[in-house]
Amino acid sequence: MTRRRYIQVNGELIEVPLNYAPPPKNSDAVLWNDRSYQEANDPRFASRTQHREYMKRNGLTTVDDFKGHFAAEEKRRAEFLTTGKDPSRREDLARAMEKHRG
């Protein structure tokens, strides 16, 4: 008995080779090199250098600039959930009391 493999495309089953591997998702959206910038047909920039200058000039950033920030926030949330202690609570209460008095 011969084995067969199928994938579904737009509701239809299509036979594919047994070693078929689907193309990576969003492979066109990831900017890995300057060629990707050039193929994007974006008039603002055509290279990583131009992209970096554009982002700096417009006060923008990419999510990878926050890598350490996200890890620190995750640690802070986990600590709060396990201990119930919020280090900023004392300052928040003092500020609220001053606002109420003033």
C-alpha cells in the first residue's frame, strides 16, 4: 500500500510529496537584510541604515529595544503574584495623602 499525503488549500485537498514542508509563515514580512528593505518598495528607506536613521529622526523604536524591559516586568509581576507585595504602593499612598491634604 502506497502512502499519500495531502494538504488543504482554500478548502481543497491537494496531494503533496511525503517530504513536503510548508513555506515559513510571514517570511516576506521579516526584514533580515537590505534586499528585504529594497523589495518592500517603501520610499522612506531602502537599507537598514536608512531605516535606523528614519526611526531615530521620528522618535520611533522597534520592539527588540525593550527585550530587557519585558523580562524585568515579567519578573516584577511574578514576584507580586507570589508575595502580594507591591514596592510602589507605599509611594502611591503617600502621594495620595499629600494630594488630599493639599
